Amino acid sequence: MNLTAAKARQLLKDLRLFFVLILLMAVLSVLSPRFLTLGNLSNVLWSVCIIGIMCSGFIYAPITGGIDLSVGSMAALAGIIANVLMNQVGIPWVPALVITLACGMFIGFINGIVTTKFGVPAFIVTMAAKTYLFGIAMLVSNGDMITIMKPKGFLAIGVGKLFGLPIPIYIMVAVIVASHILLKHTVFGRKAIAVGANEVAAKLSGVDPDRTRIMAYVLSATAATVAGIVMASLTQQAYAANAGGYELDVITAVVVGGTSLMGGSGSVAGALIGAVMVGFINNGLNLLNMPSSFHPLVTGVVILLALLLNQGGKMPKFILSMRKRLGDPGK
């Protein structure tokens, strides 16, 4: 009986995100009749694709005990680089995108090297990267909003459909599945979790923490680059502030999805659910005509609530301390 109850509690813990998601949808449906319309949900789905793609790589930074605040600027710069290569240099769109991905991987490699080999906190390194990548994007684009109308193959990435579904959905599903397999079923995934959970123990087990963290930042920047390419194709625009603030949405998604910012645990599937919730929240605020200045406030509250929710039912420390003083140790 106790075993059955324990399994039931674990199942409820695993499904709590789904319950929160359903509750969120119900609340937004009541507040705005337009929320559940096919057109609106389609728009949300497209926006979720961008965040979902970013989350698939970003998640490895916090799992290994770090953070990457440069993903928004990296995504914006990726669209600008791709446009320059395709429409100014004249490189065919497929090799142009390969070069763009290589640029993103290099930026991630630099972030990882500076963080691990020079001992600079990841927060500082990636905040600096966020700034200088934005600066590079401004220089390359002359601060202008660039309209991208060709080539057709590139535009099909964002606006094309396959079997009735937008191509960005297939891209998001592909990178999410690949990331899930990498995290849960490969040696690298186990190393990333081990490094984030206990670096000393990981070293004693033969794991190289520096190499693992460098790869984490390469994956984060690569996913951001893919997201930037999809975004530029979808919006047919590229400019320095194209993905401004997306890093906050991505952090919200992974935290809501159960990833610990202290390292050692994370879920790609949970991050995807978190991305859907972020998309719903942003969409709901727009439908309710809430000023954009309120969006960061709401997002911050969601992060705080997610952190409390993801404690997994643990009793707050001050309550445990009080109960201990009263002679009841509790749990």
C-alpha cells in the first residue's frame, strides 16, 4: 500500500507541469475568448518553436552549473550573418547556413574557454558576450532592420509547410529529440549531470569538467544560432534586437521545466513544456492588451513560482527550523 502511494506521489510530481499547463490554458481561455482560436494557437506554436529550439541547447549550461545570457544576441546575429553571406557575398543558402552555424559554435567555444580556462564566472562571460554580439550585429547591419526576401529555399525554413504543419515545428521536434537522447542516453549527458551535481566526484570518476562545460556552451550557442536562422526566415527580417529578451524567456522555460540553476539536473521534455507555458503567457498578455513594460514583471513572478514549485514539495527551511525548536523534527 505504501509502495502504491509512493508511486502515486511520484506520478503526480512528474505530471504537475501538465496540470499547471492545463490550468493556465483554462485561465487564459476565460480571460480572452480569442485564446483558443485556431489562428491564435497557430501563432503561439510558431513563437514556441523559437524558444523550444533555444532551450534544447541552452539547458546544458545550467545543468553543468553555469548560465548563458548571450543566446538572444547570438540568435539575432545569426540572422544577420546568414543574410550577409546569402544576399551580399552571394554564397548559396545551404553552405551559408553551415558557415553561420560554425560561427555560432565558435562563439560558444570562446564562452566555454573563457569560463573554464580563465576562471571567469559564466554570468560575467555570457553577459559580456551578449553585449559584444549585439555590438557586432549593430555594426554589420548599420543599425538597420534588414528585409530578407530571398532565396526561396531559406524562406521556406520559416514559412513553409510539410504535411500541413509548419517546418519550424519539425525543426524544433528534431532538436528536442536529439537533445533528449544526448542528455539521457549518452556518455556526455551523464558527464554533464555529474559535473553539475558534484565536480569533485566527477573528476575522481575520470570526467573532465572543463571539456564538458565547453561543450555545453557550444551546444547552447549552436541551438541559439539555429533558432536565429529560423526566426530570420519566419519574420523575413534581421536586426540587432530581433531576439532581445529571449534569454529571459528561455531561462523561464527551463526553470519551469524543472532544470536546476544550481546544476546537476534537468529535463529537455520539461523545458519544452516550459517553453509552451512561456508562449501562452506572452500571448495571453498581448491578448489582454497589457503594456510591454509589464511583461518582465510577470515573467519574473513565473520564475519565482516555478522555483518554489520545483522544490518538489520540500518544506521551507525556516518552517523546518521552527518545528525542530518545538520538538517536532518533521521532514
